[in-house]
Amino acid sequence: MCSDFLQQLLARRDTWRGRDPDAAMRSGRATGFQALDGLLEQGGWPDSGLVELLCTLPCPPLMHLLLPLLAGGDGARVIANPPARPSAPALARAGVDLRQLLVLQSRERAPLLRACLEAVASDSVGVMVLWAPGGALPAGTLRRFHLGAQQGRCLLILVRPRRAASQPSPAPLRLDLSCSAPGQLTVAVHKQPGGRPGAHCQVTVLPEHLRRAPPACATLPALTRRPLVDHLPSPLPPPPGPLPLSELRP
């Protein structure tokens, strides 16, 4: 009886196995950066679920870190609540398919979170990058995001301020980012299954000719400081509502 109950617990998708000796054998999504792939126990990003990136916002190099993720894989890509309007030409140069990309923005916190939750659980979105709206996120909201992303086979990257590190989170993978030099990030493990916290690596996210003079987090070529809009310029048509799920289907 006890063995059957244990097997049922292990079969649950929301059960965290902690230090899983088989974690290194599973293949993750390549990050596009060899040093970061070596730091992550799965050899890359998880296939689905919630991942938290903790940093001092807005941390412009973060977007460059995620460009390879946005450029690969199946399903729609959603950028939600970004600190600045994404530049369509820069994203296209990085290999991001603009026909599969949606930018979601709302001044209201509750509708934004609800739309993001529905999107990640819809089985139509492959990757979502969400900059957490102001204020702490309740544990229940984080748990629903994690389970919803697993249900929808979506990788949800949640960008949060570094102070959120003190709040427990159901995210199996939490990474701390800091700008170590122009065009470079120090990525440290806050939590990951099978890995030790504190392990870190240096990632060069910008080639030498694109780096800016200090401060490193002052500008971001892939983001232009213009007013935020609800959609990218042509070829994407403006969505009729906050987040029509029909628009998310590949």
C-alpha cells in the first residue's frame, strides 16, 4: 500500500524530486550558450514549466540571453509586460519568427496575469517570457503558473526582481543574473533539481562590436525605448482583445 501511494506521488507532474540522479541524463532545450548549458543539470532549459530569473531590473542583457530560446522550437512565442517595446528587426535578425510572436501588455495587473495563465495552459504557446508586474506574486499564483505551463507544454520564463529570492517558489529552476561587464552576465544557481546552489558561470551575450560603454545595463539594442504597444508592427495584425487564444495557434 505504501509503495503504491509513493508511486502515485512520483507520478504527479508537480512532485519535485530534489536531487534526481537521473537529471543529467535528460536533455533540456539548448540555451545557445555553452557555459550556461554546462551549468544546468538538464543541459539546457527545461521542456516546460516555470523558470524564474532573478535580477536587478530592467537588466537589458537578459533579453539577449533569451533570444536563442525565442528563435527555436515549436509553438507561438509570447513576450509579456516587457520593460520596453521589442524591436521587430532586431528579433528577426536573431532568427525569431515574427509570424509566431505576440507581445502582450496591460496596465491592469489581474487581467495580465489571467491572460498569461490562459496562454501558457493553452497548448499553443511554446515559450513565454513574462516580466512580473509590480508587487509580490502570491504562492498560489506561482503554483498555478507552473502547473498551467506543464499542462500546456510551455516553458514560462518569469523575470522577477532580486528581492523575490526570499519568497519560496514552486519553480524547480531559479537563476540569479547580474551584469558583470558590458555585454556579459554572471548566472548563478539559486535552485535547481540535482544541482548545488551557488554554482555560477559567465555568459557573453553580446559580441564585442555590439557592446556599449558602462553602465552595462543602460541600453539594449534588441529593445527600443518607445511607448509600449499591444502588438508588433507588420506583419503581425493587431489582436482584437487582450489575448485572443485563437491568435496563439501556430
